[in-house]
Amino acid sequence: MKQTVHSGIGSTAGFHRRRAGYPGIDTDSGVSAMLSQFERRELERIEAWFRQADPRFARALAQGTPPAGSLRGRAGRAVADGLTTTLLLLGLATANVFLLLAGTAGLAFAAWLHQR
């Protein structure tokens, strides 16, 4: 059974899957038979708002990939990762508790940066 995922933004919110034999999905159009007319209209309204408010995000959803972060954000995360790794390795090599604690705090900061 061939499975396809339709992640483009279409007339029915574009967040549906087309799968043969999947309950609640019309395999010809990909429209969920479980949604009421009101729910479909609301999803279309939300979709139109996303296209207008953030076209880059809407395109990324249509392509199925997350939008790329800014170069400055990626560089900041890379610097935080590198500095944290350096502090931890130096702390282990020299048995310096201060460097180990600073590296551990850096890990928390780097994790926070990666989640933003």
C-alpha cells in the first residue's frame, strides 16, 4: 500500500494525510470526512491568516520543512555549543570544578538557545 503525505497548504487547511484505507479520510480529495462544515471553514480562515501574517512560515508548512533560522541565531548557537564543549573538556582535563560548573551552566544555556 503506497502512502503519501500531502503537507501543502490547500483549500482544506493542508494539514491532512492521504492514505488508502485510513478512516475518516477521502482518498480522492484528502478531505477529512470527520470535520463539520464549520470546522473546515475555520481551518481555511486560520490558513488564510497564516498566509497573510507570515508567508515564510506558510511556505515552510507547505514544503514540510521548518523555516530556517537567521544566520546570527545559528552562529550564536554554534558559539554557545563550542564554548560549552571547550569549558567541559578543559574542566575534565584539568580537574577544575569551576570549569566543569561553568560548562554545565553553559549546557543549560545552549539547550535554551536551541529550543527557542
